[in-house]
Amino acid sequence: LIGVLAGLSACATLSSMPVGNRNVPQPGKSVDLDRYLGRWYELYRYDAPFQKDCEAVAADYSRNADGSIRVLNSCRKGAVDGPLKTATGKAKIVDSVSGAKLKVSFFGPFYGDYWVLDHGDDYQWSIVGEPSGRYLWILSRDPRPPEAVKTMLRRRVEELGYDWSLVRETRHQ
């Protein structure tokens, strides 16, 4: 029953969020997972209830013994120096040809889509979405990249069909 209620709650939350891209593209490049692992800083996102009041957001990806990916998300609540909150989950690749489509779970058997829509050839930035067009994350290896990189990322996000007016910038120390 708790699982059913959690699933229904997640569906209700999802349906109330705006759709920022009605035609989410397929990932454009293959992903070398070994190069993708490590620390990423969230530069921008579409706001989601589970990230309410989060600043200084980071994600650390590493391999689990079973071959899945360990996901450790962290954020500071309310301010860049606010209380630290973390969530640990796991991801699995669902598209073994490109490696760009994963499923991520933080809640037992419930998995969500995580599509690496684009990334830098040097793996210094990444644009992540999912099929509903309600979630978007723009990630960087540097929490404060140069303005030219931020401008390029905005342009690329818009080229992928996302509504930039829904994007929220994440603050870092």
C-alpha cells in the first residue's frame, strides 16, 4: 500500500509540473560511462519538488560492486551554506548501445529516466533530461564555469527544444 501511495503521489506531482519540452530529443551522443563517473555540479535545472530550496547541488557517480552506478546527490537547503542534505541511489544503463539512457532509483523499486541528451567531448558539461520534458539538469565539472560556457549551454538547451524561462540557476559558494 505504501508503494502504491508513493507511486500515485509521484504521478500527481509529475502531472502538476510544467512541460518545458514537448518533443524531447533522443540522446545525441554515446556516453563513455567511465568518463562520466565522478563529481558533477548542477548549474541549472527545472525546479522539482524533491529539490525545493536546494543550492550548491552536486552529484557523485561511482561504480557499485554489481556493476550498477552509485548516485550520491547532495544539496544545501535554503542557502549555499545551509544544512547539507544527501540522497543515495543507484542507476543502471538501459541502452547498452549508446550508454546515454539510464534508469535511476532513490526509492526501492521505483526508477526514473535519466537521459544524457548531450555532453562535451571532454566530459566537462552535460545536459540531462527525460521523456516527459518536465525535468532538466545542466551539469558541469566546475561549479563556476566561464560565462562563455554558460552562454553555450543556454544556447544548446534551447536548440534541444527546452523552454529557458523555466530554468532556475543553482547557486554555489
